[in-house]
Amino acid sequence: MISLIITVLNENKSLGMWLESIASQSILPDELVIVDGGSTDGTWELLQNLKITNVSCVVAQKIGNISSGRNEAIKLATGDIIVVTDAGCIYDKYWFKKIKEAFTERVNVVSTGFGPWFDPSDGQRWYLIAAATTPASNEFKHDWLPSSRSVAFRKKVWEAVGGYPEWLPICEDVIFDLKIKKAGYIIDYIREVLVFWRPRPSFKSYFLQLFRYTRGDGHGKLWFKRQLIRYGVYSVLAVIVILSFYNFDYLILAILAMPFYMKKFWLRYFEYTKNKSLYFRVSGVLLMPFIIAFGDLAKMSGWPIGVSQRLTKRIIFEKY
């Protein structure tokens, strides 16, 4: 028995597309559990008439953050295996089939690759934001911490680690993953991009996304070295820019060093724009450093705020 669970909040516009993508799977889950977080746009009313042929559908409401919604959905689920995803995603036709087939007797946790999807009318900013925030397909050759857009586990795993951390407003799946690894469970990877979602539609929403993510990192004491490296890189860059006013060679040094920092993002952009014009691709390469710097500013703003909120106990904490 396999249960598919999601939480929703004001997903009236995207829920139909999501349900269509699930209904189009080559095989279907035994059960679908949807927990609404208190929608005010008609999502809850829409869920009252939810029906998928040959799938048992359960809907409920739980006011709280995404962790409390996921925990509530898993409590309601009757399946031994729980598949977790997010509303707003669309799926490869064989996504659910491949997850189901991955569960042998020894397997307790399964994760798949994920990536962006684009509308034909999307402008360049969509591709730039996607390259700044979303791994390319080749990056899934290496292990990763599963995203709750596409992860599955036995219910006993969720019980053993105490569920999703309801004390954390964001980055909850990272803490959940770390608790799974600490408990000794091995994650099995399907190294294919099988789940897709839309990049942020504007630079403002992109900034807020990264700000909230790294604020959550500060809440959870995550990636301390990564944060220090980022501050260090920009501190060195600031010194080089100042020195370049006295000796232009320093600015040339910074330009020559840029590919080492930008390589990953440029490769992503090239993958996402392989069917675009040469101008579209070249101009994106020139713009990408500014997009990354803008995002790094959001990250460097969010992390100290998260740390401050943790130190002043403005959120509730537990060990993981």
C-alpha cells in the first residue's frame, strides 16, 4: 500500500494541473492524502469534490506550517510507504512507477531528481532564475539531500525520526533528511529528473525565496562553512574592487577568477537554453553574474537574521 501526500495553501490556480499530472501517471497511488493549510482562494472548496478513479482520496485541514501539514497527512495515511511531493509540480509519466519499483525489501528511503519546466512564452529571467536555483540533470550523478518535492520513505522511518520538524518554518526537509541520515537509514537514488516545477516568476520573488531559505539555514544551524565562504568571497571581491582604482590589474584578476565561481550556473543556463538563439544564450552568460550576486545578497541578508532569531529564541528549537 502506497500513499501519496501533499500539503496545499491557496493552490486554486495550479491544483487542476497538478491533479491532471498525477492522474496521467502510468500507475497510480493506492491513496492520495491532501492537507490544506487554511486556503482562502477556494482551494478547500475545490478539494471537497476531489475524485480520482481507483484512488482513495482523503482531504483534511491543518492550520500551521508545511511541516505540521505533512505530519498530519502522514498520520492520516494508511500506506506503509509514503510518497511526498508539492503542489504546483508536474511529473514524468513514469515517476510514481519508478519510485514504487525502487522499494525492495532492504530499501527504506528513495529520492528522485528534479528540475524546472518552462512555458514557451517565458522570457529570459525565468531561465536565469532557474539556473541560479535549480540543479542541472548532470548534478544528480552525485548524492544529494532529498527535496520533499520528490521523496518516498516507509512510514516507520518517519516515526523513528519524529516526523518533520514543526518548529522550523522553512528548510524543514533538510532537517528531516539529516535526521534520517543520523538514524542510519540509507537513501536510494533514482538519478533521473522526474519532477518539474516553475522557477520564480520575478527577481523580487527570487530574492525573497533565497532570503527565506538562508534565514531557515540560520534557524537550523545549517551550512555554517558555506555561509562563511560566501561572506569571504565577497569580502575579497570588495577589496579587489577597491584596489582596482589604484591598479587596473586587480580588476582583471577578478574577471579571470569569475569562471571558477560561475561555472556551475553557466552550465545550468546552457542546459536550460539549448534550444534558444545564440543571442539569448550569450546575453544570459553576461547577465548571470549579476543574478548570482543579487541572490547572494539575499542569502547573506537572510542567514544572520535567522541566526539572530535562533539566539533570541524567537522560534522553538529541538535537537536533530
